[in-house]
Amino acid sequence: MYIYNVTINIEETVHDEWLIWMQQEHIPEMLATGKFSKALLSKVLVEEEMGGVTYSVQYTTTNKETLQKYYDENADALRAKSNRFAGKFVAFRTELEIVSEQNG
């Protein structure tokens, strides 16, 4: 299993609108690609010097090939939809491979 992690710092001036957009539009559209089995949206509890509010969105996928298909087939179009918030956020993306999972 792989996790496609997107960490976003969003300016407070558009935070509420952005959060609604993420939950009601963007994350459902990501899942609708069929390439991710779930998404976890988390608020980062460390305050950034630059201000804003930081979130991590973790999309779970089955393998590296499926993630590559997302990049090839969907990423550009879905990322373009965030242009309404251009200049109001910074984002960086990380690919993670799940090594083990334990439940307590």
C-alpha cells in the first residue's frame, strides 16, 4: 500500500472557503478517479512562522503503478481546479510506502 500525502498551508483569509471546497469537491473528486481507496484530512497542530493553517491529506492507493496512473491521467486537471486559491496556499507532496500497520 502507498500513501500520497499532500501538505497544504492555506491563508486564513480563504481558509473556510478552501476547507469546504476540499471536503465537498476536491477530495470526492480525487476518490472518484478510482485510484484511491480512502482519504484522511488532518489539521497540523504546529503553528507555522509564515502563518496560515496547515493540513495534511493522505490518499491511500494500492501500488506505485496506480499512483503513477493518477499522475498521468488526473493530476493536472485536478490540481488546476485549485487555481481559485492561487497565491493563497503552498503545497508539497510526498509519496509514502506503508511498511507495516498495527492496531491496538
